Amino acid sequence: MDLTGALFRDQFNGLKALSDTVPAGPPGENGTSVTGAVIDGTNTLNPGEPATAQTSFNGASVGCLFRIPRGPVAPARTARPVR
């Protein structure tokens, strides 16, 4: 799996280019401004379970809850003598 910075940069640039093509809608009513963001938590899931992200808004700040699966267990290695 290619997880290089170039791959992610290309994906983000593609999303930016796509979002630039969406026309702006009419102005809406003034609403509540976001004053901050809080990480509500990060939970570890079992390997193979899908990662999730959940957001909430309490009228002032955005909360984020992440659920991320553990990676697979690495195979056991035999100890080598220290030289």
C-alpha cells in the first residue's frame, strides 16, 4: 500500500479542485460561530473493523470522536545476541 506524502497531497489537491467547481449558493441567515474544536476521544477497535469518525456540535465548539482499528499482530521474532 502506497502511503506516501505525495499520494495524500495528490488526493487533497484533487478534492480541492473538485470543491472549487461547486457554485456558491445564496447567502444564508447568520448562525452560530464555531469557537473551538475538541477531541472527545479516540477508541481502539479490533483489527478488520472499519475506522469511524463522529462529530458533534454543542452550539459553540465541534467535538470529534475517532474509532481506529489496531493493526494485525506482528509475527514473533527470535531474539538475536547483542554484539
